[in-house]
Amino acid sequence: MKNPMRLDPGQIEVVDDATAEILRHKTPAERLAMVFALWTSTRDKLRVHVRKIHPDWDDERVNREVARRLLHGDV
């Protein structure tokens, strides 16, 4: 499925100057912790969503679907 927010295939994400300045002052470990927290939050929210649309699925099936969506960008 094509992302409707994308303007063109060559588009890249650019952070604004204020965000870039904040990130420059973070250590590599702090930046990694931020990314991990975002990943964890995304995974958990996706798990809730999948469980809501498939209430009959067991935990293993939900987790497989969450992993599939994250691996293939189908979030």
C-alpha cells in the first residue's frame, strides 16, 4: 500500500532545526534509548490495534501479525 503522505519516491524525512539541536546534545546512548522507546511504543500500540480487530486470535497469532506488519511496513 502506498503511503498517502509521501510526496514523491525520493522524499526524505528532515527534522526541524530545534529538534536537530536537541538531538546534537544527546549522547549516542540517549538517542538509542529514544529510538528503542519509540519502537516499543509503536509495537505495543500495534498489538492493541491488532487484538481489537481480531479479538478471536490468541497471543501467538497477534504477535506474529504485529511482527509481520513491523517487518513489512504495514503499520
